[in-house]
Amino acid sequence: MTLEEKIGRILAGRSLTLGTAESCTGGLIAGRITNAAGSSEYFEGGFVTYSNRVKTLFLGVPEETIETRGAVSAATAVAMARGAGERLGVDLAVAVTGIAGPGGGTPDKPVGTVFIGLAAGGETYVREYHFSGTRRKIRRQTSEKALEFVLDYLEGRVCRT
């Protein structure tokens, strides 16, 4: 059973819904979720918010957060997840923002820096990763860790930080 199928079974079994907000993965997470048969039972939809303007416009990420913390930051990932959850009216929302490369990195945030936010049960959570490899590999690793984050939450392995 794939990770997506396992998540789907749990969501469906608990009558929970899921939504996504993606930047660096460009819809890869939503695509993986909808590859599972029956995903329409629990997956409401997602946003691909590649630009800062669209993060603010569609997810309500405060411009100040992007200006002071950066588009690739824990604060932005959390705001994206919260915004997706509210706008989609879902029980859980997962969001990713990062630098997939090959350009765009800085000394403080090199290529491969990724933040994954999760909004669920009125709480928000965030994880930070530093991946390496090609753009394709970083995007794939990000989607995998985002789905693992959702599964960890559903199986009670996530603590508020």
C-alpha cells in the first residue's frame, strides 16, 4: 500500500478532509493524493501558489510575513497551511514552500531548504528540511515528507512546537 493510500484510508475511515497549498512542488502532492482511488471522498482540493503575490491573494499569507521572514520560512509555511485549511474548509491542510533549485538559494537558505506546514484541529505545526540533489529529487523528497507529516499527525506522532 502506498503512503497516499494509507493516508486515504485513515481520512476516509475518520470522515476527515484534506487540502493542500504548494509552492515548490507545483501540485505534486495533490497529484499523488488524487492518484489513490476514492480520493474524492476526502480530498477537497489544493492551491499552487508559486508567487508571493498569489500566496497573499489566495491563502491570506500576510505580506509582512513574506517581507520579514521570507517566502521560504516556517512562518510562511504555517500561514499557507492555515489559509488553505480555512479557504477549503478542510480538517487538515498541508503546505510546502522551499527552494528546489538549481538557482534561488542563498547562504542562509541554500537550495534544498524546505518548510512544511500543517494545520489541523485548530493547531499548526511546521517542519524544516534540507534536501540535496536535482530539482526533481528535491520536489519528490518534499512531497514524500509532506505526506509523511500528514500520516504522522493522523497516527498521533506530531507534537505542537
